[in-house]
Amino acid sequence: MTNANQKLNRKAWQNYWTDGRASGAIGCLPDATPEIELLQKEFWESSLGKLRRKAKIVDLATGDGSVLRLIHGIRKDFKLIGIDYSSELPATPKHIKLHANVDMEDMPFAKKSVSAFVSRFGIEYGNVDNIAREIMRTLMPQGSFAFLMHHSDSPIHAINEARAEQLTWALDDQKVIAKSEAFLRSRQQLGSFVPSGFENSVNLAIEKFGRQSVATEFCQAVVQTLAGGLDKPVALCLSIIGQLNNHSRQETRRIHAMIAASKDDVGMRVFEGQLEANELHVLNRFPLMLESEGKPIGWAINGQKSA
């Protein structure tokens, strides 16, 4: 990944968390359900429940620290630390420490100082070989790891892929943002009205994707901004349209990264081989299934450092 791409990705995830997009939002987990919460809790408990008292647990790509909150509910004595390459992260309870602007490939922990590493939809975004070497370096002898990872057949994958398709349609195929900016800049010549073409984009979105689709919502937001801004300064309206554009571009960037990181069975076998090559022995690997949908919510994989 080039430095320019790294900078764009870092900015996208920073905005995701600082905008208050909790882990139940698009890009991570869908809205939490009791079934999803129970599946996660059972996995973390089976993987970490027998660790020594006051074990130091590090969450990779922690985001808002929601995984560490779940783990705290299992054992109150754990020392919980989260790292994330976003430069800004939300506030967390005092028993959880989050460190921003930290890469998984270069962690600020001493050799053999960590009891366990966890990750939920995080480790697969990085350079796995380099991360595995860092885990090996910092993990105590017989230390544990437990990861939940994106599954290419999960509802999360399908929902996000659809969102990316719809946003790309509105932004690039219909050029709604570019047309709205052109309209605003020439508004004095066009008069105080919103051209019918913008409402047509809403109707096209409804016809193609449905009334409740993200494409429809996006086009409606643009129309509402234009209509509500007819008596407002052009610069203010352009600023709002610019924010809509930035937010949507960053969301599609995050979604495309998630799709690229999602793994099928072959991908998981490769991932397991990368861990094993760094003396991280895999004990279990299985799809975490949503029985209500008959679909996997993700891959679960855990194990320990070789002696």
C-alpha cells in the first residue's frame, strides 16, 4: 500500500470513529442482536476464560473498544488495551486504554509482555506476515490469540457490497454531487429553483434500488440541501454538499477495503499458514454461524504461541 493510500485509509477510519459510528454501524457489525452478542461472548469466553489473573490483553484495530467491553464483562480482572491506526478514537471507560495512531505491524509492547491478542474484523486489514511476527515477538510463552474475521459469505459482506454499489451509482454514474456543485456555482443565472433533474435522480434511485435504499437517501439528501439552501449563501450549501461527498467517498473506501479483506475457506487456510509459519499454533478455525439466517457472521480462529 502506498503512503498516499495509507493516509486516505487512516483519514477514513478516523472520521468513522470520531463521527460516533459505533461497531454496530456499516463497515463492522450490523445492528447488534442478542444472537450476535451471544456468539461473540461465547467465543471470547472459550478462548480467554482460563487466562491467568490480570492478564494483559491487546485488541488489534480496536476502533471504539467494543470488543474489550465484551471481554470485560467476562472477566473484570483483565488488563485491557486497544490499538488502532486511526489518529483519533472515542473515549472509553477507565478500565480500557486505547492507543491511537499505532500500526499492528509495529506495536509498542516489550518482548514477551502480552498474555493474549484479540481482534474483531481488524487483523485481516493489515500485512498479516508482519503482524504475525509482531504477535510472536510480544506474546508470552504459551500466550493466546483469538480473532473474528470477515467471511466472504456473511450478511455483512452482502449488505456493504450493496451499499458501495449504490453510492458509486449516485456519485459516479449519476454524478449527483458534480451536478449539484455546478448548479450552486451558477445559481444566480439559473434563478431560485432546483432543476427537475435532481428529483429525477431520486426517482431513478427508487426504481433501481428501492425507496429505502442508500442511493435514494443520498439523492434525497442532495435535493433537500439544494431546496433548503435557495435563500442561503452558496458557500454554505457547497460546504454541506462537500461533506456529503466526503462522507460517502470515505464510506465506499472502507467498504471496498472490507470486501478485499473478507476471506473464503481458501483464504483462511492461507491465513492459518501465515500464523503457523510464525510459531502461532492454530487450535480451532470455524465459521461463526447465525442460526437464524443460516449464514456465517464471520470466521473464528484461535490458538497459542508455541513453546
